Amino acid sequence: MSRRKLKPEDMISAIYEDEGFYEVERGEDPESGYINRLVLSNGRKEIAVSILEEEVFTIRGAIQDALLQAEKLKNKFDGVVVAVPRRYQRAVDENVMSLHGLGLVIYDNLGAEEIIPPRFQGRDESKKERAQEVGEKSRYIEEEMVKLRIELSKLFRAIEEIEIRINRLEKEQNRLGSRLSRVETQLNRLQRPAAAEIRTKTEKAEHRGDLGKNLPTYLVDNPWINILSRRE
């Protein structure tokens, strides 16, 4: 009894079984007539494997087409892997695969080997959620900016009102200062005659005092003495 020949899908599934992935789908790629697709899942993430057989490499541009198809699968699955026969490993640029986050598996009759692990990423739903979050944050920021502009406008108006009031107070202060200066001038004018009158009375009193010193006692404080003294 001959031993059953393992298919590439079987050997590739065995690689990821140790990582907790199990096969959920296999068959031809619906978007390509010469590429087989294998889908693996661990319950949280899904890996799509595009399997290229040796016959594919005889078709002109098949490798480029396969890589383009793999790039499209990144929008549907968490990780994407391209599997090629071992003998055609050099036909695939590993640097380009790593740059685009694509995994690489090589296989032959003896088994399969992972050369580059796939770079896991979120699906479209996650991208949409992130885009939605970004949109919500943008709207929130815009709303806050509008509120900030309104508050700044109120603040500017309040500052303008304060400046107007300060100008009014300065004008009132200047007006009161002018009035105070005029009042002081008037007071000075009124105080001059009063001071002169006080000096006159003081001089007269002193003069009477001088006269009283040389008079007899019975003539002191006699009003006729003042009258007679003015007739000099």
C-alpha cells in the first residue's frame, strides 16, 4: 500500500498548528484561477495563505499578480502568507515581502518551512473603528475650539469694557483735579485779605500796647487815647 502524498495545504497547516491555528477553509482563490487559498484561525486572528504551485511560475507575470492579490487580502485577514515551492524561493524578494508585512513559506515533498512570519494587523472593522474614533476626536476638538473661540470673544469684550471704564475714570479724575485746582486758587484769594486784616489788627493791638506802657494807670484802656493817637 503506497503512502498518501501530502498536499501543500497539509504541510502548511502543520506549521501553524503549534501556534494554536487550525484550518477553517481551503480551495481555489476566487479572485484568481491559478492560486490556492488556505485560511487558518486561532479564534481571534485569521491567516490567509496564498499557495503558488510550480505551474504558476511558467505563467508570465503570475508572481506579481499573486503578490497583488496577497496585498488585497490584508484588508480581510489579520495576516497574509505567500507559499512558494522551495526551488522558486529566489524568485520572491524577501525584503519586499517584509516591507509589506507579508509572510513567506517554502515547501517541497518533504515538508514546509516558514521563512518570514506574517505581520498581524487589524481588519477593516478595526480600521473603521479607529477612523471613527479619530473622527469623534476631531469633532470633539472642533467643538472645544468653537467653545474656546466663544470664551475668548467674551474675554476680549470684557477687556474692551474695562478699558472704556478706565478711560472714563481717567477723564473724571482729570476733571476733578482741575476743579480742585480752581478751588485751591479761590481759597488762596480769600485767605489773603483775611490774613492782611489779621496782621492789621495785630499791629494796632501792639501799637496800643506800646502807648499803654507810657500812660498813667488811670488813662490805660481809655478810648480817647486811641482817637487822639490817630490824629497824628
